[in-house]
Amino acid sequence: EVLRHLLKMDHEDELSSGTQERIARGFFRNIAILPQESRVERTQKNKMPEARYACLRLLAEFPDSQVYLAKDHDVDRFVVLKRWKSDGIDSSAFEKVVEEVRSFGKLEHPNVKLLYDVGIDREGAYFLVSEYVQGETLREIIEKLRVGDLAYHKLYSFSYRVQLFLEVLRAVHFAHQQNLLH
């Protein structure tokens, strides 16, 4: 539906078995939701090393998970951290998490975000960490085009929108070649 709107705007957005074992043993680093202060300040205040990932702000919430903008302190970069809710996760829910991570991990394509890390946090919740792409979302751009923002219509001409649409199609085609459906 978002892609359909994108084109209409001129007239009116795998885990290996070893990885599974490391997750089960909790070998991946933990995450924490921390206030925005420097790493040194947090370490001095808490008198202990901080978690690798600090969640800075909630980007999206779903019935089974939350998605955060986070800071990866080891690499000093912003990332996206998806955290599944830990309350009541059963074996079938765990299988869905593993399948999502496996599927995401197979997608190495210029138009697909990279998967950086997976693990279990201090509260027992599963998480994955992926590339953060700074900028406006497709939904935000489409909304500005929909309401007639002239600057956005100039920036996102019809031919440019077609190019964006083709990039999305290339990513979807690649996913389908990997036997993944979205």
C-alpha cells in the first residue's frame, strides 16, 4: 500500500547452530535502557561497566516487541535494537524469534539493513541489533507529498519516486530469491 501511494503522489512510504548455542548460554552482551549521559559518567556513577547497548528512544511498539534507537558503545555508532517482550515467551514464540533472526541474517543486499548482533538481555528478553539508517521514513515522505508540500514534490519528483520503488522491488526480489516472503 505504501508503494502504491508513493507512485500516486503527483495526483494527490540465519542463525547457525553455534549461534543458537551461544544465545542459549547467554554469551552475547546485555542491553540496558539508560539515560543519555556519557559512557564515562555512567560507568563512574554505577561503579561498574555498562551494557554494550543503550536504548535512547522508542521507535515503534508491537504486541510482541519494541524497537529502539540505541547506541552501540563498543563500536560507537547508532543502531536499531528490536527487543521481544520477555513476559510469557513460550517455545513457539521463541521459534518465531529464531526464524526472524535467521531470515534477516540471510539478507545481505545494498537495499536491506545489516544484522549486527543477537542475544538475550539481563531480563531474559531476546533482541537483535541492526543497522540504523538516519533520515526520514518512507511514511513521513509520503505524508508530506500527500499534503502537497511543494519542496518535497520538487525533491521527490515522479521519476525519482519510480527509482525508489524499483530499489524496493530489487530488495523484495532478493528476499524472494532467498525463499523469504514479506
